[in-house]
Amino acid sequence: MRFELTRFPLVKSLLKNRWLQLLVWFVMLAGFLFAILSGFFGTPVGNRNFGIVFVWIAWWAVLILVAVPFFGRVWCAVCPIPLPGEWLQRGAILEPPAKKPHWFNLRWPNRLRNIWLQNLTFSLVALFSSVILTTPKVTAIVLAAMIFLAVGMSMVFERRTFCRYICPVSGFIGLYAQAAPLELRVKDKQVCLTCKDKPCYSGSPAGYGCPWDVFPGGLAKNTYCGLCMECLRTCPYDNIAINTRPFSADLIKPSTRMDEAFKAFIMLGAAIIYAGVFLGPWGTLKLAAYSVGTLYWFGYTAAFLAFILGLLPVLFLGAVWIGKGLTKATTALKKSFTAFATALVPLGLMFWIAFSLSFVLTNAAYILSSLSDPFGWGWNLFGTASIAWQPFLTTLLLPLQTLVLVGGLLWTGRTAQKTGEEIKISPVPVIVFSTVATFAMLGLLL
Amino acid sequence: MSRKQWIIGFLVLLAGAVIVFAPLPVHAALHTQRTIRVEASQFAYSPAVLDVNPGDTVTIELVSTDVVHGLYLDGYGVSVTADPGQTARLTFAADRSGSYLFRCNVTCGALHPFMIGKIQVGRNTWLWRAIALTVLAALVILIQHPTVPKAQAG
């Protein structure tokens, strides 16, 4: 069921072409820097500021509605955040230079080689999201901080350590990329076993060693491959392929990692809370989330963390335990827990899509006006500055959200069944858990 | 796909179509003229959830207690703007059943895009249909693949 896209010479040469990639990078980097500038120097009114509108409405819509579900980590391939640091680290923008600059080039500590830090950074961003999403200066500070941190880490550590272990966005893109119908894989693992120098990992004059610290020969899921195409350039045996495949192909093999399991809970829980806070009619809740540093905000923070890190995992653990009891299975509870958490990937993705549909369709009108007047200084570059706000397709919203959520439940249910078959545990309680979570989301959105 | 699976698939689609499109009994209620006072302040409406009957003629008296606020009603496409301290009126016939969001349509501060309220015209039938669809989906998963595997050996 896989189809190799790189079998077409045109596709392969486009993907290998550094100039094309550089062009896309420059456009992205220019947009990113412009967003930071407009955040610092533009109007403080969020829905009139390019930084807020283009990052949190336009970029977010493209990311969560199109890029992640259909192309996995494709955003990471064009993301501008690691570029300045990577160029400094490499001492080059295009091909590898003859002489590499001498930075510290340290290995990331073994103890931190997981996504717990990404879970932490995402949770932090989520806790402050009411402010970040609505205040241009704060958005600009967060974006600038990310780029500076990425530069700093590139000077100290090897490869793209920031993307792989710190970036709050990279963590959930990696999680949901497992569901996408696109992958980078080797064509024949045997070729990799006999390859002596492994230039895909260590680099060669043709290209850099994997910036994501991944050996493509051992790649079994999309989570940690950033689709940067370096291995496509360096493989001397033409053994790297970009394939289309069925949705959720990676989820057949359940995860064994607790950090990945918790990423699934954090994302699922955050989608439910966001639906309540941002799209619900409860003003007190919105103010509590917005009033950072107040007693109300601490209450909100405590409830948020208790929900995503306590209640959801505990209820899920109970469901897995009941499933074990139903089948009298001997599989360890921890292994069963992490394995079944894989089934929450489609549910979480669809929760985010359902939430984002509402958020994006009602606020998309701001894109046109901020395009003409990005700083809110009264410009009218394209004649669209005074376009009145109007929500789009609100009559289709509820059926669309229902379809997405019910589809997500079907998808998760089937994934849970496959996991159950794999570890010989009844998936029924996990399916009941997912159904109840879907009820909650329906209640909040409809 | 086997013949049995085709039949099950057809029945599920049929059940789904019935859930989505079947007409529900309408509770006859007197159509009345309703006037509801709604206070708007950063970034909430009070009351935030309004209940009216289908067919009612509804007048919303919007009163802003701080800055200029608006009220745009999804699904009906009508709106009104209120200056601080002044009452603005919006009258419409609630002739479409269901749950509709209303939101501020005048930039009023940081959380403006999330200043949202809800009006329920009769019962929120779409929510119940969606819940029924969810139950159907859960049943389909369990019936299509009734997996309670046997205990793992060893």
C-alpha cells in the first residue's frame, strides 16, 4: 500500500535541490522576522497585528488542518527557527564546507534524550496561551526567545538539539506525524546494514549528517524524522525514499515510551480545556486563564495540570487495568498503558482539528485586513485593510466538527483494537474512555 | 469485503442517516415576544447562555458596562453594537432551532476574539444527534471487531 514518490526523477531532484529549499527557507525566515517586528512595533491590538494573525490564525490553520494530518513533519522541513543557528553551526548555508567551524559540538545528555522537556515546554506555552495568543508583544518575545535559544543550543550541542528535544511545537508534530500518510524510509534495510560509512548519519561532501540525530536505516516511525532531505542527498546507494502510505501506518506498532504516552495525554487534555476556555461562554474562565500571576490564574494552572497530568492518565490507567482484568493478561500494566496511549493519537489530532475549525473559520477574516495593514498603522497595501470582520461557514461548522470528532473516535477505536490484538488485552475499556472524551468535546463545541 | 460486511456497512450508514436527518417531535410552545437584557463587559456576556423557544420574536437589549462591545449571532447573521452606558436593541425572529454562538464583533481588548455567548432556540437537537452518532460509532467498532483476546500464554 506504499507508493514511492521519489521514483519520479523530477520529484527527487526537487527534494534534493538545496537552492529551492533555501528559497523556501528565506521566505519563511522573512515572514518569521516580520512577525517578530510587528509584535514589537505594531499595534497592541491582537486581531489587527500581523504577528498574531499570521502566526496564530493563518500558520496554525495550515499546520493543524493540512500540514500535520496529511504531510506529518513537513513543517519542520521549512521551519525558520533552527536556520540561523544551523548555518552558524555548519559554517555554511548550502553544501558542507571544506572546513567546519569549531563549536562545542557536545552530545545532548543521555538522561534528556526523550521528549519530557518538550512536554514541559508545551505545557508552559499552553498555560500562558491566553496571553501569548492575544498579545503581540508576548508573541514576539516567545518567537524571538525560540530563535535565540535555537542559536545558542546550536553553538553548544551538535545537530538540531533544540528541534529534537526542546521545541514545544516539534513534540506534538512528531506525535501526530505518525498518523500522516507520508513517510521517509529506506528502501532496503539490508543495504544500510552493509553500508560502511553511514554518511546519512555522519555526513559526507554531498550533505550533512542527519540533523535530527536519526539513523534512517533504523527509522520505524515518523516521530523524530524532520524531513530535511539530507539523507536523500548523502545516501550513496540511492536507498532513501519518500513514500505515501495509509493513514496511521506508524500506529500499528504501539509505543513503549512513557514520555510519548504523556505527550498524547497533554495534547488530548489541552484540546478539551482550550475548547472550554476559548470557545465556551464562561467569561470567568477566560479571565482566570488570562490574568497571569493572580490567584485565579494559579487556580486555573492547578486545574489544567491536574487534568492533563493527573485525571486523564489515571482514568486511562483504570481503563487499561480493567481491560487487563477482562482478558486476565499478564502483560505489565506500564507496557499496556504506553501501548494503548498510542491509540489516543488519532483522537487527539481530531480534537485539535475540531477545535481549530471553529477558531480559524471565525477569525480568518482578520488575515485579509492585517495583510494590508500588518502593523496596524493605518496602511492599506492591498486595499483590504478595512474589510469588515465576518465569520466564515458557520452553518457548516457543527456538522463538520461532528464528522471530525466521530471520525476520530472510529479511528482511535480501530487503532485500540489493533493494539489490543498486539498485546493481547481487551481494548473495550479504552474505547469507552475515548467515547466519553468525545462526549465531553461534543458538549463543549456544540 | 465480504457480503456480510457490505450489509453491515449499509445498515450503519442507514442508521447514521436516520440519526442525522430524522425529524424530531416538535414541542408546541407559545410564540412570544421576548426581551432579554444582556450585559457585555470584557470579555463576557451576562447572561452568557440564553434560552428561547422556536418562533419567538426576540429582542436583545445589549448594555455595555465598560468599552464598546458588539453582538454578532452565528447562523442568523444579525448584529448590534452598544456604546458604554447606552442600550442597543437587536430584534429577530428565532425561527431556526438549535444552539448558536454569539460573539463580540467590535474589537474590545485582548480576549476579544474569544468573547462568546450562546443562544439555545428550543432543544439543542444537533448535540443529541451528534451524541447518538458517537454511540453508533462506538458500537460499530465493538461489533465489527469484537476483540476480547484470550489470555496471553505464559
